[in-house]
Amino acid sequence: MYNSLLETFITAADCGSLSKAAEKLFLSPTAVMKQLNLLENHLNLKLIERTNHGVRLTECGESIYRDAKFMISYSQKAVERAREIAGKKCQVIRVGTSMLNPCKPFMDIWFKLSDRFPNFKIQIVPFEDDHRGILSVIERIGTDFDFIIGVCDSAMWLDRCNFLKLGAARKCIAVPMGHRLAARRRLKISDLHGETLMMVRRGDSPTNDRLRDFLEREHPQICIEDTEQFYDISVFNRCAQTGKVLFKSGMLEGRTSVAGDGSGGVGLCDSVWDFVSDEGGGGDSGVFGGD
């Protein structure tokens, strides 16, 4: 954006010597002198005078020197601003996705709003669901991906990330294909009498703890079995293989869950649980992200 000969001129003026300027610019003193001559010829002005002690600026040279430093600084800032704008035009947002924490709820929203944000692109980054490793996944937010989507009020999750609520999800009961409740779209709590209900153990989810208290107090006919603190595919497979029912939160996009172990897989059907009490029966669904 400016004549590069100005940098040679400023360096010579700052050094006060052609030889010192040549060392700084990794040029020969002759090359420095030629560049200064080219600049003077281009401007049709005398900028530098040679003396026994080196070089000094003429009155015109002093004027060019002051303005040239401003021009170079202003040009560099202009280029930096332009590059920032160019970078914003292709900013990539990375969203994590997995079988149990799919990014579809966010993508459904994004497809409706993406026209308003032409400078952003979405990159989907898959990750593995494992009850032993999910906390390490949360800790990788901001490194491997920018956020993930999930239904959760886990204290251990929320200690490690921020949460932006997108909506609320109903509590559901997942049952194996062929189970007596599989064809039911909606259930009452009494429908679960005589069943073994798999739930995460106490201590991490206030919502689940309140619901467990209610069930143990008001519906002792339901046998509650503890699972790992966080569900993974093995929990869904165990539910399908044993014929037990699984307490879960439904994602916003649908009713069906499919669990597989790589050996053909097993199927589960979700039924919405009609449950209204002071303890509450839903969960928040949203974006888990870093700072």
C-alpha cells in the first residue's frame, strides 16, 4: 500500500549511516544508496545529504520522514483490519455430536436462521459416548469443538462448562421392542407398577433425585435399579436385553432411540411419561459450551 523504498529511507535516517542501514536491511551500502536515489528521482526531491559523519536529512527529507512513518503505520493497521474482516467471513463453529448427544436440535434451529449469519459455517465433530469418559469430553469443549447439545442438569457437567437453554424436554420411558408397553405412546406412572425402572444413581441430578424420591414414596410397586451416573450405549443394550424399562430425557427432535453394540444392535421405543407433580417432570435441553 506504500512505496517500499520508504522503509529504506526511514532506516537510513534512523541509523544516520548508509553502512549501518545496509547491515540492518541485509543489503550492501551501494544497494542502499541506489534505492535512496530511486526514491529521490521518483519524488523529484532531495531527501538526504552525505556528510563526513554519515547522512542527514534535508528539510524536505524531514517532512517526508515524519509523514512516511505515519503512512506505513496507517497502512499496516488498514491491512490488519481488512484481514480481520476477511477472517470473519469464514468463521467456523464446531459442534460436537454423538449417538446419545446428537447435534440435530441445534442444526434444526441453524437451518432456519443460517441466512442471517452468512459469515459463519458449521463443522460437525463426532465424539464417543462413554459413561467413563463423558466428563473428559466436556473438558474438551473449546479445544476439539466449541459446544455440544444435550439434555442434562448434571452438577458435574455444569461445573465444567456453561449452559445456554434451548428448550425443555419431556421425561420418557424407553422400553425394548416387544415389551408390553412398546406400543403405548403415552404412559401413566401406574403403568410401570411391577416393572424394574433403571435410573441414574443419586447425587448428581437434582431433577432425577426429586423424581426418585417421589416414586419411592408414592409408587413402591416400581422397583428402581441404579445405573452408571451417565448413560452410554451399554446401558441401553442392557435395558433391551433384560426387558427392563429405562428412565430418560427425550430429545427435542423425536420419540425413537436405537441402541447398538456393533453386533446387529437392539431396538428401544420411547413413550412420553405423563407426569405432573411438585417435583417436576422435565429437563432443560441446550448448548453446553466453554467460556
